[in-house]
Amino acid sequence: MSITIASFDGADRVAVDEAYGVGVAATEVDLPDFPPFCRRRFDAQFHTPPPGTRSLWALARLDGVPAGYLQLDLPQLDNPDNATAELTVHPELRRRGVGRALHEYGVRLLREHGRKRVIGMAVSALPGGPARSAAGGAFAASIGARSALAEVRRRLHIADIDRLALRAALAEAQPRAEGYRSVCWQGNTPQEYVADVAYLDGRLMMDAPMGDVQWEPEQVDAERIRGNERALDAKGRRRYHLGMLHEESGRLVAWTLLDVGASADWHAYQQITLVDPAHRGHRLGLIAKAENLHHLLTHEPAVRVIDTWNAASNSYMVAINEQLGFRPVDAWTDWQLTL
């Protein structure tokens, strides 16, 4: 049994195809309720990456057969000591040393690029939830990584939304939001809001619970927002935004995003939701998310389920999501390895 590993990039179409095939097989086995592993999203990572991200890729072959791949993302604009990793092994070729070989190869690459720590995620089952392999977490622990942040994926089934209860919750919240009004848009952010969206986006690492993850706040400006939009366009992500405008100042002080991928019109992700700390206490998070849900479904009637992730300790956002009808599916752990 021979394991060979080689770096590759987007110009090596054979390697890209083989890595994509590994991703398809792994998703079907490990996360059968996920949308299909998206070819457009995968390819876009090579030709239109997010701004300030350098990706390193490696493909492992077992006796010449594609067996696994490694993606390392190295931030360039901030967090110069950090990297994130996605290590995927074909389900039929696991427990043969492929994952460890890819890990050792990746550690050498990270050290060559001056990185001091790397962070990756692994899924596990929740009590009473669907079965999930514990192999990812066990592997992370075996290489010396430490559990840095506990997260939970929740799913909203559109058919199960209690619309009467949701309308009542909004009616209760609206009086507390006097002086604010909602604005919505699709795709790229209008120019008049881009500076406020950049400010809110840059607060994510300050406001969201990060546990023991060592990740500094990102420096987000209008140029970075536009670069992220180009990357999302290349992936085929159809995006639905809603912001809360503070009428006195004219500033956008809350923002939430839902998006639908190119591989499945029945599935959406609830992405970022942020409220400026100076404007909390007005139920802006609940109003923004509930109104944006209506915005999405108006334009994407095929959507049946929406997934979102929250830190287990993020009681405020978890409470909003539960009120909307999101329910826990599985647990996700951010594992951090110091090199």
C-alpha cells in the first residue's frame, strides 16, 4: 500500500476533478442531509477566491487511486499566524493512513509559510439526533488539536413554521423598534450601504462567541466587501439581505443574509446576522431575520429547509433562531492545533 501526496492548483484539471470526486463521496456519506457537493462552488475557489485568502491544495493517492485532499486557507490581510484546514478522505479508503499523511504534509506547508496555528471543524452527533461519525473529532484529538469552540447546526423546515406565533412575535417586537425601518436587497450591496455593511461584518469576530479560538478581528472595508461579492457570484450563491436602518442617523445598524447555492434550490443557509452594539435592545435581530425569511421565500419558493450554525454559548442568537423554528441537528467543534 503506497500513499503519495502532491500539491496542485486550479491549472491541474485532473487533480481538481479527482479532489471534487472525493468531496462528493464524503458529503454523501458523512452529511446525507446536505445539498449535493457543489461543483461550481468548488471550482470557484481556484479561480475567484475571497480577497486576502491564499489557498494551498494537496491531493493524496492510495496505490494511484484518489483517496483524499487537503485545503489550507492562509489569510493575507490579517491573522498572519493563522490558517484554516479542510481535510477530506474518501469514505471507502479511510483508516489506511491517508488522513495522517495529509496532515503531516499540511503541517510542513504551514510551517514553511510561517503559520503558528491551524483551525478545522468536525461534526458529531447530538443526543437523539441523526447518526454522525465521531472519527473527525477523534482524529483531531489524536494529532494534538484542542477543542476551541462548540457549535450547533440548526435546521428550519419551512413547512413547520408556526406563522401565527411568528406574526405575534413580530407584532410584539415592532413597538420596540420605533425609529428603525427595514431595507432589503438581492445580490451585491447597494453603494449607500456598503460602508455600514463593512463595519458590521468587521465586528463578527468581536461580537460572536469565539471560545478559545485565537482569531483576531478582520479588517473589513468596502473593497473587501466587493471582493467577497465577486467570490460569491463566482460560486453561484444567490443572496438575500435585509438591513435595519436607523432613521435619525441614516446608518444601517443591523444586517442579516440568507443565501441559496447553485446545486440545490431546496436548500438555503442563514449566514451572518449582526446588530451594532449601540442599537441592541430593540429586537432588531429578530425583526431582520424574520423579514428576511419572507424576502427569501418570496423569490425562492422551492426552498424547503434552511441551515444555520451558532456557538453553543450564543444564547441570544440561539433564542432568536429557536423562536423562528430552527431546531438542533448535529454538533460541530472548531479544533485548534498549535504548530
